[in-house]
Amino acid sequence: MFGYEFYLTGGFDNSIINNSENKTFLPAAKENSSRLVTIASGKPLLTAKAALRNSKIGELGISYMGGIYNKFTADGLTLDDKRKLSVVDIDFNTTIQKFNTLIIGEWTWIHVDVPATYSQQYGRKQQGGYVDIIQPILRRKMLGWEKATLNLACRLEYADWNRGRFKSTGGNIADDVFSIVTAISFRPTSQTIIRFNYRYNRQRDILGNPPATLAGFQFGFSTYF
């Protein structure tokens, strides 16, 4: 099977490089609710995806998201160069039929045209991804649900917020985080999940100092209507 998607959306704004995180941070644009009705650059963001699926092997998809993110004109006056954001993503999922083991993986490359006046603290290139391994251990009628499932899961995550080297020293720019998450989840139906996680993080600062570690428990609930 072959599938594709194509969208034009409101896109991002200058907050991806001007935010409280003090780094290139795409999620910062979520704070601007006006982007749902206006486009900062005046030009829509393009998102496209193509996917190929084989019932015996799995599904492979490739996605692209890109466009101008900054406000470069106002009342006919040029404020800045047109600054482009581009994201390329590859995702894959498959099921090992013998054990019903689900494997989901994704890797993303990001490139942002950051103004030369910004320090190297603001990454022009980013990358990251994850791998999920989900193993059903019990599938039967439970608590009144006919086809409930109990799963064990493990997730590996990595994000490099600033990929490159310092211009002055040639040393590696760190600013990355690696996580291992183990979980047990309960699915009463295919569209509802209750999940209990244990997360362990190792995060390095921009200079690559010994990593700070963080561990903790998380509880989540998700459903679709």
C-alpha cells in the first residue's frame, strides 16, 4: 500500500529562536495562540508525507516540513532576510508476528536559518529520534472489556539540540539528552491506554560537562473519541 498527505498550515514564528529556553526550540511556537489565525511570515508552512506499507514487513514513511518562519516585511518595509526552517523525518513500524512484538522508530533532522547575530548557543542543526518496543503479555477479557491488553514497553530517546562544533575551538557542541523509559500499560480498547512509566534521563549542557541525571515515575492516560 502507498499513502500520502499534504498540508498548508500557519507555521512557526520568531519564538523558535527567541524564547525562555535560550536555544533553538520549535515547541516554543505553541505559546502563540494567534498563529492559528495569522501567519507571521505571511507564507504558509508546507507539510508532506509519503509512506509505503507491506503487510509482512511493516511501514516506512518519509516526511518534510518547511517554510519561512520569521516576519521579514511590515508595511512594505524589509525587516529581515527570509529565514527558512526545514524538517526531514523518517519513521518505521513493524510487528514481529511470532511474538506480536510492535517496534516503532522515528528519526528527525532539523535545519533553522538562525541570524548571524545570534551566538552558537542557538542551534542551526538539530536531530533526534526514538525507538519503542511494545510487547503484549496478556490479551483477554479484563474488567468487563472483551479484548483488553496488558503490555510491557521500553523506549529509547535521543535529542541533540545543537549539532555542530564551536567555531573558535573546533570542539563538539553538546546540549543533548538521552532517555530510557520502561513502562507497563493497559489497553481496555484499541483507542484507550493507561500507562505507568519509569524514566531515566542523562542530559549534557552545551559545553559537554558531565551529564546531569534525572529519574522519576510518570502516569498517563490517553483516549480517542
